[in-house]
Amino acid sequence: MNAQRFRRMVFEYYHERMAPTIFRAHGFRFFFFSREEPRQHVHVNHAEGEAKFWLEPQIALAQNIGLSGKTLRQAQALIEEHEHDIRTAWQQHFGS
């Protein structure tokens, strides 16, 4: 195995352990950071930028870096559509 492939494998392993992907849809990646605050939330990455949405007490935008209003609405609609899956993934990953 060459060094470049090894580095890529280590990066992917670390990336999925520290920021596991919940799902991908329509150019978005929805994920968690493993060592962050305990309040349920989800991170969203897109070619335009990224955002963070609270899941409790209700789904709401927490932070936005570069996403347009239209893209934020699309991301929130996907979060609402997959809310059960996101909450289940949170419980499986964080154990709470």
C-alpha cells in the first residue's frame, strides 16, 4: 500500500469516527461532530457553505456560514423529512 492511499484511509477512518455522516441528499452532507455540546443538533455541509441546526426543543437554525436562504430552506426541509433517522443516529452515536 502506498503512502497516499494509507493517508487517505486514515483520514476517512478519523473523519467517520469524529464527524460521522448520517446521510447525504441533493448535494448536502448531514453529520455530527463527536466532541461537541450535548444539545441535539446536526451539521450540514454543501458546496455553498455549511450550517448547524438545533434539533431541540425544535428544529431551528443555529449557525450559517455561506448558505443562501433557499439552500437553508432546502436543508431544513431535509432535516424535517429525516428527523427520526437523525435522532436515532444521535442516540446510537452518543448514547443519549
